[in-house]
Amino acid sequence: MLTTPEERERQARDEVGHTAVTALVSRALAGGALVLLVGTLGWHTVADLRADPGRWPRVLDPRALAPVWDEISSVAATEGWVDALALANQRVGVNIADYETSVEERSPLIDALVPTVNLVVTVWLRGSTESVYPGRDDWLFYRPDVEYVTGPGFLEEATLAARRQVDPEQEPESLPALIEMRDALEARGIALLVVPVPLKPTIYPERFAARATALTRGAQNASYATWVARLEAEGIDVVDLTTDFSEARQTAPDPLYLRGDTHWTPEGVALASDRLADHIEALSLDWAGAPISYSTSTLDVTNQGDTLTLLDLPDALANKAAEVVTIRRVQGPDGQLWQPDPAAEVLLLGDSFSNIYSLDALGWGTGAGLAEQLSLRLGRPLDALRLNDAGSYATRQMLAAQRQQGRDRLAGKRLVIYQFASRELAIGDWRTGFPY
């Protein structure tokens, strides 16, 4: 028998409000909850006492929940006790949320259980965590990368409207920001080259799902081709690496992306630098300085990828899944590792794809990133400004901020290469108004 939505809603409310359980089940559930609560508090208490023997256990300290008396009394003196009590209630709510977060972040129970739970969910059940999707053959994929590829077109009006509604202070559309940047650079006689880096599920979709094996040209967001066409129509120079990577992966002896990381392998960096160098050489720039002879050396690096680290698996399993890559380090004529040259005619603005083999903190070695390989390929010095996060605006913001502080990073430049992960087109903040 068909029922109306109103009848189904009423039935659901009735069933939720009148769940029937036996007395034995009720006592068992209540007892289990009590044991879990007391056991967790006891575990936290013992951990706090061991960490700081002379201090009252933080997990049992109610003072963390109380509002600041000076603030409340100040409001009471100026606005009255009604407003003061409302503020106190608000502060207690915030303090409770902060208390819960702090307990979670330093919970010995969570530290003990999460690796095992993640092992069961991702390795045995092939499920996903909040940030990572397990793929085939032990490949791991960053969830926002997969959602960029499989989600709605980032240029669709409904998508843009939804993003603006969620956060009105952000700008989801990239084209105005890129036009602003292009115009500002052109006014100073500087060319702009936009380089969106394809993501791992774009180039290796079959490593995520077997049914994607037929996608020989890669899996891109539905709006990507339209976005490239709009840039070209605006006269903005763009290097689309998707085709190059999709074709190269068919014959490349080694993967172009790391198995347990969001980023490319050294082979992927070399391919990107070769493609960029070919494009830059075709621009026929009138170089002012003389070519430089760089040298190289190789180094094997072992590391756990960022997606593998996000899984928080048991140490033994995570260490076993670590990868080994051979990086090509670039040295200058003095034999020292390559360094950015502020006087160079080319400036690279990049994110973690540029940093992956340049920043020691990422664990994949130094002196072998995109800027280094491109400089080696061109035989020219490069300047580089690289920040790991927020590729949609972070380097543009820093470039403008340095100019306002009296350091003009664009002085003497002929070309700016703006590299960012293509996921930024769907999730990035493309704010404008930067004085270049």
C-alpha cells in the first residue's frame, strides 16, 4: 500500500519514540555504556597522572569548562546580568566543545584503537576513511582528488552557487583571478604560464576502480575541458599536462605517481619539467643572462607517503608499505645543491607538487623538485616561491604581500609559471584584489 511522505514521517517518529526492548537487553546496554564510560575515564586519568604526576588529571578538571569570570562580570556591569548569563552559557558551550576536542587529540584510547580500526576498515574491508580511499594493488588515493574527478563539474552554476552559499567569503570561480593576474603581469612586461597538475586518479583511474581500465585518456572533472578552453579564449597561456601524462603512462616503465602519496614520482617530475621546458623554449624569450652548467647526482629515498600517513596504520604495516624512489639532485657550478635565484628571469609559483622533492620536511629529499629539474632542463637559473597548501591563492597572496613590504619578487622577471593541483579548481578559494 502506498503511503504519503507525511505518513511515513509520522510512522518513523512513532517508531523512534517507542522502541521496544526487553528488560535484560536494556540492563545490558546500560551496563555496557557505564563500563565503557568509567573505563575510558579511568584510562585517561591514569595517562594524565603518568604524564604529569603532580597535577590533577586534566580529564577530570571541571575548571576547563567554566567561563572567564572577568569577562562575565565586565558584561554584567555594562549590559546587565541577563546578557552576562547568556554570554556565560555561550562560553560554557564553546569550552565543552574545546574540551571534547582536546580529549580526542590526546586520548590514549583513540591512539590505541585507531590504527587497528583503520587496518580493519581499509585493508581488510576495503573501506575508506575520512581522507583516504584504498585503491587496487595497495594504491591509496586522497579523497578530495577522487571527489574532484567523480564529482559535478566545478563550473556548473549549481556547483558554484552551492559553494558560495556554504562560504560567501570565498570565491569558487578561478577565471577572474587568473585574468587579474595575467593583466597585472602584462602591464609589467611579464608573461604568465598556468600549469594545473593532473591528479593521481586522473592519470591512474584503473588503480582506483577496475571498471575505469578503459579510460586511456584519463579521468577528468566534467568542467576541465571547458575551463581550459575559456583560458585559451582569454589569451591566457596554459600547459595541460593531462594528455602528456596519460600517453606517457602507457609506456613508462615506472609509475608517474607514488603508490601511497598524492604526488608524482621523480619520473613524473621529469616528464612535467620536460614538457614545460619545451613550451618555454617555444616562447623564444630573449634571455639576458648566460646559460649555466648544472650537474646531477642520484640518491635513494625511503618514505611513507602522505595518504599512507593519514591512514594511521599500525607501525609495522606502515613501515612495510613505505616506498623507495631515486631522486635526481641538481647542483650548481659550485657543487652546492640548487637554490632559487631572486635575480632569475623566471619565477615559479608552486604548491606541494613543486615542493615534494625540494622541502626536507616532506621526507622525499631535497634539491630534486620541479624548479630544480626545470632549471636543469633550461640551463637557466629560476626563482621559486612554493607553499604546500591553498595553491589557489597562497603563493599569489605571498607575492603581493612581499611587494607591499618593499620586496618586489617580480623585478627583472620575464615569465611567471603558476603551478597548482587541479583539485583547486573545484575546492580552492580564488580570491582577487592582489596588488602585483
